[in-house]
Amino acid sequence: MPPSRMVDSKSCSVRSTVAMPTSLGGSRRPALARVRPQDDLRRPSDGYPAASGDPVAGLAYRGGVFRPLTRTQLTVDIAVPAGIVVVFIWPALLLASGMPAEPLALIGFGIALVFRRLAPGLALGITWAVAILEMLARIPSPGPSNLLILGVLFATAAHGTRLVRWMGFASSFLGAFCVAFYIQIVPMLSNGMPGLGDAARYLLVGGFLFGAALAGFLLSWTAGLLMTIGLRARVSRAQAAAASYEVIAEQERTRIARDMHDVVAHSLAVVIAQADGARYLRKTDPEAVDEALTTIASTSREALADVRVLLAQLRHKQGDAPQPAIADLERLYEQMRASGLAIEVGGSGVALPFPTPTQLAIYRIVQESMTNALRHGDPAEAVQLRFDWAPGGLHLSIASALRPNAAPNAHPGHGLAGMTERANLVGGTLSAGAEGARFVVRAWLPAEAGTPAGAVAFDAGARATTPNPDAPFPAPTPADERHPAP
């Protein structure tokens, strides 16, 4: 069951609440104290029907009239209008002159103000009902209670659905017309048909009243709209930050999965090879059995340490343990040779300094390639590694002989995909596949991390030598030409 997501408008932090299935006695509605009315972003896909397309206000209604509020918000929404009614009730009684219309209008507008956040549409309806009754009661002029209309119009834009918001906008014009018509036009018509001069004066004053009332109404409505726009912007930023965090977390999980595969697959391949060799040699060469068991123990300890490092990285944002680098390749060669894998290392050019992520990628690509050779290759043939250093990076080639009559693997594992991802992450490229009787891995790794994959920058006049998957694997170089560093 997907969790519902809410965004705190003050801190703009995204949090999730897991809903208990209703069949188990739970409720899909989160706790009242954790819901902010303007922040509830429940999606229809989570089981909440959308009353509007507005992601800030519309989806908070659950298809109904009322919005979820906290107890504090309900208390404030009741206390503020009640205080206003108490303050203005005595002036309203004095203006009533024996008529209860003005005090009743004040109470009616106060009730509308109570619902301004809980149900802005209902508050707008109550406001119109009270205003119509006020005009039917022929109150001589609008009293202080009419100022509460501004708060209702603000709420329609700030807390209402899209429909309620535009109803508030239309009410601003209609309400301004009613003000001008009720104060000027109705008295003019009640006194009989005026002369041309009096009619012009009435219309001029009515136009001024219409403009003044419209300015006040629209100012309140626009203030609410600006608050909604600001909230929507904060919500969008919070959602973007949450999405970015999820992407980063997914990338980190993928990286850890690659490391886990490389560590476990390599270690198990060495352990299996040593165990098989020890089983065959236990009668003819007991000393070789001891060496094999020693290699199994050391490999297992290293694998255990690497797995602990990866688990620590799962518990913390950053891993402090050092990562394998190019300087650690010699130890890797010795470990693989001890497992029975023959290795020939060659190369050309001058080694370049590489950033740590690229060195880790080189190490893991070599490790995975030799592990695959140990598991699937012909043990009678040596694995050929070649490091060709170019001005902008490294051409890495690893070739291993396939086993005679070996059937092609229709379901390749995660190793090749992991090597390709590692090369791409540091701006390089990688290709792998069978070429005749050998399986060849070619990679280009730039010296500058972050270079886009496939785009290699060289110094002026340098030759661009992008790896060619169709080129034959170079023959092993003499020992004096082999690169000494790896």
C-alpha cells in the first residue's frame, strides 16, 4: 500500500505516513495532528478522490466540502471570529436602532469566517446568504460587519479549490456591483425617476463606489492567491528535493549492489577454485592443500571485511573506508595467480594520475574480468591485460581464452552490466564480447572524471583513439615493454 506524502509548509520537509488497511481496522486518514490543511498532497492514486486539479488545495478535500484541520487551527478559526463579534456587537446594536438585522448580520458573517479554512466554499455561500438578507432587510448602509467579507474572499483564494477560488474572484465583481447598486441606485429609484443631472451624479458616485469596493475585494482575494502561489512554489521545491534525494539514494543502492557483486563473486570464485584444486591434490601434494586453504582463509577474510564496509555504507551517508585503487592491482594479480589463473600484463605509454572514482572503476573492471576468466575461461591459457596510456586517459584491454566447446551464455549475469555502468559513471566506455576463441573486454577511461561518456578530450595534436570493438586484441608485448605500475 503506497504511503501518503505530506509537505510541511514551514520547513518544506517531505514526510510519509503509512496507512493501515481498512480491512484490518485501520484508517487511511493520518493522525489529525500531523495534517496541515494547506499541505495535504494526497494523490488520487493513493485512494483519495481529487476535488480539483490544484495540488495544494484541491486534493485536500477528499472529494467533500471540509478540509482536515488540526485542533489548534480549529480553535484559532473559532476564537478569532468570536472575538471580532464580541468587539463589534455593541456598535452593531447601536446602529440597529431597534432592528436586529445588523447584529444578526455580524453574527452571520462571523460564522462564515469560522468556516474560512475548514470549508471556504461553504463560507462564501454563507457570506452571500447573509449579504442578501442584509439587503432585503434594507439596512441603510453597510456596517462594520461587512469588513469580514474581506477575510472570506482571502480564504477562497488561499484555501479553496480551483472552483471555489474562481467563485471568489467572480464574487468580487458581483459584490462590488451590489454595493454600488444598493447604496446609490436603489435610493435613486425609490425616490422616483430623477432628472438627467441627478442621474449622472448618482451614476458617478455609484461608479466610484463600485471601483472602491472592487479594489478592496480584489486586494483581499489577490493576497490569498499570492499566498497559495508561494505555498505551491515551496511544495514544488520540497518535492523536487525529495525526488532528487530518492534518485541519489537509488544511485547509491546501485553502486553498493555493484560493489557487493564484485566482492562476493570474486571471492567465491577464488574460494571455489582453491577448494576444487585442494580436493584433487590432497593425496598427491599435501603442501598444495595447505596453500589452498590459506588462500581460501585470506580471501574469505578480505571478502568479509569488504562486505562489512559495504554494510557500514548502508548505515551511513558516506563511507570512510579506503577504496581499491590502481596500486592495489598487483595484490589482485597475486591473489588470482594463487588461484591458478595465469596472467600476462602489458602496456605502453606513461601512466596518468586518475581521480579516486576512476581508479576504483579500473580496479573493479580488472577484478570482474579476471573473475569471469577464472570461472568461465580456459585455465590452460593466460589472461592478457594491456594498459595503453593515451594523453587523455587509459585504453584497458582484457582477453581470456574461452573453454573449448563452451556453449554461449544466453543469460549474462550482472558483472558485464556493472562494468559498463562503472565506466560510464566516470565518463568512459566499455565493450565486451567473444572474438573467436577469446572473450575480450575493452574500456576507455578518461583521466578527468565527469567527462561525458563517449566524448574524449585530448591535447592539441594528439591522436583520438577511442576503443574499437572490432579491432583485434594486441599480441602480448615483451616483458621489457610491459607497464610496470599495474
